[in-house]
Amino acid sequence: MASYPGADVRDAVAATLADHGMPKGAAKTTADALVLAEVWGVGSHGLIRLPHYLRRLAASGYNPAAMLRTVSDLGALVVLDGDGGLGHWQLRHAAELGVDRARQHGVSAVAVGDSGHCGALGLFTVPALDAGMAALVVSNGPAIMPAWGGATPLLSTSPLAFGLAGDPPVIVDMASTAVARGKIAAAAAAGSTVPDGWALDCDGAPTTDAQAALMGMLAPLGGAKGFALAMAVESLTGVLIGPRLSGDVADMFAIADDTRRQGLSHLIVTLNAEALDHAGDEAAAGRRAADLAGRVAGSGGRLPGARRAEHLQLVGDEQISVSDDLAVVLGLGAAAPA
């Protein structure tokens, strides 16, 4: 393991994705998302995913030449088809489009169907934060969560993210399972175990074996309430957008699924904060956000995403740890030990 400047890692990742057929712009946006996830401390959704992406791109499980196509455009509501491509650049485009439409209409919803894994959802609240707005992002994925009381995987980790502009902004990024699957994958890659209560094996029995957990199931966050929250996320993505429910989504960790498109769906809803105040005061939401942040700090607490809010963009001089094997794939030279 060695450390490299963030800009060097980003450029190497972008070049590698481009070598696998992705257009340079899409490759760079994807690389930005992967490296910024590392800066945010969400390594489970960062570079550890790249070998899986490359494997699937080579097998056409992700369409490297995918182009976003507008299916319908009603002004405040836009539906895009992702053509089986990786999700990072597609959801970033949707987030930026959502901000533009929220400026025009006060609110917007942009959906992306037939897409791929998009990494850490919180990253896609940044365009709204930069614009002084609020955003809610949801996505689905391969089935990993059983119904409460069941033993068959039906829903994904059903992640959701929320961002509210402020000083500092609020960034909520969470799975509806007891833990994000990426943390299970990281533990499996490291050959370590996972805590009790996180996961079930394929037979529905509790397990601390990370590999069994990765191929098994994850417990809902908070029991029945977590499953209900996951149902809401699945309804907003797999049901309303499609093309696939989580139970039919190809699993990026299963080599047998490498040739299958994932068929994921993402939705981002953006709100123009200046347009929501009950009295029409465009600055009121900002004042109340600052007031709330102050109350949280005054109570001894910390705003969700406070540390991430310090790094909304990749600067380039951050030190990023890269495994020796991945450094070879990326063509990175010798660097300081991590």
C-alpha cells in the first residue's frame, strides 16, 4: 500500500476507464467520484470497486460507450435512459440538470433508468449544495435484504442521500441495511470478520464471516422500520423507473453476472430553498439552517456529513492510499508508503 496525490490517482483511473472504452468525459467524472469517495472516508465505495467495474466493462456487463438518452422531458420532471453504462457520470449529469430545472420551476425530479452502480450517493448532492439548494437521492441495486421475518433477498441496501446547503451544509448518506454492502466487501477483501447483527448467510443464519455475508444477506436497519424505508426506496427506483426490481439486478460481486447489464435506477429530487419559505423570504431558509447547525453544535453534537462538507470538490493534493495490485493496474509509479 502506498500514497499518491489525488490528482495523479484521478488521472490514472480516468485513463484506465478510457482504455476500457469509456469516453474521456465520462471516465473523468467517474474517476472524480471514486477518488472523492476516498477523500470522504468512504473507501468502501471508492477505489476498491474499480477492479469490479473494469471486469464488467471488459465483459460488456457495463456498456462502455453508453450514452444518456432523454425518454421524456416535462420541464420539472425528466426521465433519462442510461444505456447500461456506469452510474457515476450519469447521476452527476442528472444532479446538475436537476439544479438547472429547480432554478426554473422551484423543484425538479430527474430519473435515470437502465444504469449501473454509482458509488457513494452523497457525492451527488454536491451540485445542489453548491447552488444553495436541497436534494434527495435514491438508488437501487442487487437484492441483499430479506423482508422483515423472511429469509429470501428481495431488496437492495436501498441507499439514500440528502443534502441541505448551509454553512456548514448537511450531508446524509446511508443504507437502509444495518451496514453498507461496501463495508462487507472491504472486510471480505481484507479477510476479516464483521460484527454480529450485520449480516445473514445464504440460508438466513446470522454470520460474522465477511465472505458468507457478501454472498448472503444484510439485516435491515432498525428491523421492520428499516425494511419499510427500503421499500420506499425500491418503490421510487425499481418500481417507478425500472427496468429491474432489485431481485432481478445483476450483482457486480458475482463473476457469473459479469455479462449481464445491472439495470439499476436512480432518482434525484432537487428543491430550490429560496422558493420554499412560507412568507416568501428567500434568505430565511439559510438563516434557519445556520440556526439549526448552531443548536446541534451547541448541544455537543455534530452535523451529519460535517467532515465531508470540508471537501466538496477534489483539490488534487490529497494523499490517497492505493493497494499495490491496483497501483500496477493504474500504472502508478513508486510512492511514499501509506
